[in-house]
Amino acid sequence: MLMASLSDIGLAAAINILSAFTFLLAFAVLRIQPINDRVYFPKWYLKGLRSSPLQAGLFVSKFVNLDFKSYARFLSWMPAALQMPEPELIDHAGLDSAVYLRIYLLGLKIFVPIAFLAFSVMVPVNWTNSTLERSNLTYSQIDKLSISNIPTGSNRFWTHLVMAYAFTFWTCYILKREYQIVATMRLHFLASERRRPDQFTVLVRNVPPDPDESVSELVEHFFLVNHPDHYLTHQVVHNAKKLSSLVSKKKKTQNWLDYYELKYSRNQSTRPFKKTGFLGLWGDRVDAIDFYTDEINRLSKEIELEKDKVMKNPKYIMPAAFVSFRTRWGAAVCAQTQQSRNPTVWLTEWAPEPRDVYWDNMAIPYVSLTIRRLIVAVAFFFLTFFFMIPIAFVQSLANIEGIEKAVPFLKPFIEIKVIKAFIQGFLPGIALKIFLIFLPSILMIMSKFEGFISTSSLERRAATRYYIFQFINVFLGSIITGTAFQQLDKFLHQSANEIPITIGVSIPMKATFFITYIMVDGWAGCAGEILRLKPLIFYHLKNFFLVKTEKDREEAMDPGTFGFNTGEPQIQLYFLLGLVYAVVTPFLLPYIIVFFGLAYVVYRHQIINVYNQEYESAAAFWPDIHGRIIFALVISQLLLMGLLSTKEAANSTPLLITLPVLTIAFHLYCKGRYEPAFIKHPLQEAMMKDTLERAREPNFNLKEFLQNAYIHPVFKGDDDSDSEVMSEKWEEQEPVVVQTKRQSRRNTPLPSKHSGSLSP
């Protein structure tokens, strides 16, 4: 395959830099316009620390910034994003956001020293050979900087071996240090954090059926008997999926009613009309305001009936409950121990924080989870491997040779230098991005089908699958199936021992593609993220057509989150590319370093000013980060081993075998030393915090604090008054004394008034 020259790569880089700079310049101008203030600073509005600049000043200045000096400081947001210290950032945005930013810093800590060492030692070793010049192969200046320029059987391969060891040891050192820092940050965060419902609550699943008692009574008696000194209250789980659907439908209908009422208030000469058919394209022509008012009244009645049914009908009660304890220590003991001699019932785990609960999946029976996960595993397997076919086809067309072969009459036009650089610099990366645009949504649907009960676990599972998909289709797929299906067929039918050799040989030839992909996906992607073009357009559309109150305007802001399920797999792909190409083609490393540096500044700005994280998991995702970087390190070692085996480096290749072994041993050490801090809660820490709180607030009413924490959101109402009414309903249904109806087991030794069951 004819590869791009160094000048073509430089031109492609210039095009990508120009596009990224254009996005950043547009952002710098748009962010200082008063009319866009809620789009680019929504987090401060949600915290109540920023007021709208539209409320004062001249009419024009309410919409356009007339301070021309501020335009000269268009890059002032960069130093401003770096000024907030990390402890303040944790208080402002949470530990999840602060640790997520550390992933970008981790990339800089790993690759900046590696790039310095590679360009100081390996690039001269590769460049000072004339292997490619004496060959009949077509090569580029980039190839002269890579391992491809080393002659077969040369002793210079010892340099690459030593560098592989140096890069591995440095990466492992940084990983261990970072794991230790994040684990300490997590423990400190949990110890210093204010009181939260999930610290006192466990989720109990697979409650065994009992013919004599309801689920609520059964849960209450079980925990009064087995945790008599620590059990406080519980809330059974209801199947409110239909009720949630009705509430959501009512909200959408209310938006349409607001739109037509606002439209009528602006022009009262004519009443707005709509058609009742599909998408308003056909059907009876009716008064829009009356139609949606009637719809809301009908839905309100249905919602009240469904609420009553969910609260009183035993069929809507799931064999699960949120059980709260008087102390963190009691909750930690319950969450981390087996409750029954039968290990398949009374299953306990830490409850997610209330914001993190994914309520739709709480209605899924526990016994069906295994079958659901098996179905999703099979579906993901076929999705991953059949996706390689369209990617191979697009990649075969998204290069100079493929286009000239498909449309030969365009060859003179394509050979123009600027057009050629555009195709090589943009088309392959954009083609790949288009195919991946719907993938995160598909993977999130799969995770929801599996039945995970928290948003954080849904995002972590989707991120894992997205990374696997990118490894197979973006990394391996781009290397093996870049130009022809014949190579894919060869890859699928060769023995497992030959796979590292095949991939290893192909890696140097694909450096150009991955450089363009990093520039398109990484550089331009970061600039596009900070521009927030989609939220900007949608905010102004909602503001014009729907917004009537400040609450409406707040809902229209859509601050979003940093998107762990999509952002983290992208970062991990760059870790993989950097570690694989560090020894093979070091020329790729500066592009990765630019990405990590730019992304750190961009996402720090977004986390400070924009994103409103939906949950707080206290950096529970860090073991996944560590494990995937270790995986990338092992893959880079295996592929280097396969590449050197084709270079007749018989003396140096066997020494590489120890590297994966040492790396895996290091991973197991870190897993045993630091991972427990992310999956278990130390009883010592729990007791210490309980003791401090009892001393500081001896009269705190914990039961009242936990009373409504795990009630389904649809029961809480849209405002405080509704919430109070629902709370009163639950309290009215709370039994003062519940005597056991079971004859085969001993009675509960304590009166039920101590339990405070919140269930009907």
C-alpha cells in the first residue's frame, strides 16, 4: 500500500489543527455572549451561584457582549480551568469527576517521559539505518523513524528490547503510584463525606416467598431477628414501570401544552390548532390547548389509579427491599456477609445512592438476570464480529487507492495535494466515527437489558463492552482489514500462534491511519465537545418555544455529564495505541500527548462550569482503568514479540516472554493490595465515623433522614407539597405493631414499632 509522505501527514495535521482551532475560537466567542450564558455555565446556575446577565443593562447588551476587550482574551478560559485546586474541585464536582480528570494526567505522566526517551534513543537508532533505501519497497519518512528501518537479524533490536523493559517498568511504577493515590483519595472522601442514605442502606434481593406474610412483613421480621441491635427501617421495591411511563408521557404532554399556550399568548387573534393523527400530519383538526388540557386531565386520573394499584396490590411488590440500619457499621456487616444458610436467598449488597438507582430495572426478577446476561453476551459477540464487515468495506474505500479504484474518473481531482491531504487526514477517521456514532446507545440498551440496578454500573458495563469493541474493530480491524477482505479471511483461518506475528507485522504500516484518527477523533473531538453545538441549538429552541418560567429555563439547560461509558473507552484506546507504538513507531507519541493535554484542559473546564454529574460512586471505576491499561501493556508486549520473531531477532525475542509474566504478576499484586478499597467498606472506618457523629449530633433523627430516601421518584411528586402528601400517605400506612403470622418459626422478639416499615 502506498503510504503518505511526511509532508502529507503534516498537511493533514495542519487541517485538523485548523478545524480544532476554529471550534475553540467559536467557543471563545459564543461563551461570552450573555444569551448563551446558561449553555456554557449551567453548573453555576444549578448551584445558585450565578445570575443571568440578561436581567440588566442595555437591550442590545442583554444578547451581545459589547465589551470588545473580552474578545482579545479569548483563551482566558484555559488558565481559568487550571486554577481551581483539586480539593476544591472535589467539593465542587465530586470525587468521580476529579478522578476522571486524573486519567488524562495519567496519560501525560506515562507518555511524556516515554516520548522523551524514545526520541532520544530509539529514533536515532531507527533513522541511522538505510534498510528501506536499499529495498524495493515504497516507504515514507515516517517508516524511516520506525522499527521497519532496522535490518533483519540486526543487533540493534536489543535497543528495542531494553526500551520495552524500560517503558513497562515506568508504566507499572506510575500505575501503582496512581492506584495508591486514588485509593487514599477514596477512603478519605468516604470518611470526610457528609451523611448519605446509601451509607446506612443495603439492597436485599431474592427474598424467599412466604404464604403467611407479605414481603414487607417478612423483611421486617427477618432483620429484627438477625440484626436486632442495628436494623432501623426498610422500603420494599415496587414494580412502577407502567406508572413511570405514564408520568413521562404526562410531562411530554405538558411541554406541548406550554408550547401552544405560549404561542397563543404571543398572538391571541387565533387559537392554535393541531391534527390528532400520526405526528400531527393527518386526522381531525382540533383546538390544541383544549386537546392537551384534556390529555393531561386523563393522564392525571390514570396516574392516580396506577399509584393506588402499585401501593396496594401485592402483585406489584417485588421480592426485594432497601433495608436501612442505625449505624454504618451495621450496614457494612450486613452488606458484606451471607445472611442465610441458603446462599441463593436473602442476597445483600450495598445500595446505590438514591440518585444512582436505575428504577426501571428494580422490577426485573433476580432469577432472570443470568439468562438475560447470557443473551446479551451472545448478542454482543455477533455485534462485535459482524461489525467488522462494514468497517472493512468503508476502510477499503476511505483511502486514496480505494476511491481511485471505485471512481477512476476522479483520479486527477483526488491527486490535487490539498484534496489528497484532506482525504488522508479526515476521511478514514470520519468514516470510522460515523459507524461508531450509534454504538454507545446500543451498548447502553444491552446493559439495561442485563438488569443492572444503578446508573454507575450500567455505564461501567457499557464502557467495558465499548472498549472490547474498539479493541477488536478499531484497533485489530483497522490493522488487519484495512484494505481487503482477503486479509480478514486469512486472519480468521490462521492458527492462534501466528496471530501476534500477523498483527505485529501490520502495525508499522498502519501508523499513518492511527495518527489521522487521533487528530480527528481526539483533537477535533475535544474542541467539538467544548463548543457544545447540540445543547446550544436545543437550548435556544426550547427557550423560544417552551420556556415560561425559571424552572422551565433551568430544565432547558441540559448540562450533561462527562459520559464515562463513551469517554473512558476512547481514552483507553489512546493508551493502547501509545503503548503499542512506543517501541514500534515513536513518531505517533506526540499526537497522543497533545490529545491528553488538550483533553485535560477541556474536560476540566467542562467539569467546573458545565457538567452536572448524576451520581457519585467515589471513584469506584478506578480498578477498571487500571486493568485496561495493564491489558494494553500486555498486548503491546505480545505484538512486539510477534514483530521481532519475523526480524530473526532470535536472541532478544525470548527475553520478551518474561515481560507479560511480570506485568500480570504486578497486576495481581495491585489487585490484592488496592482493589479491596473499591469493593469493600472497612468496619474500622465505619465504626470511627459512627462514633464521631454520635458525639457531634447525639439527637439526630436518622429514621426521618432515611424515611423517603428510597421511595420510587414517581411517588415523590413534582414538587415539595406533593412529596409531603406522599410521605404522609406512607406514614399513614405504617403499622404500629405487626405480629408475625408464621406458625413454623419463632415470633419476632421485638415489637414492630421499632422498625418503622415504610411499606403498605
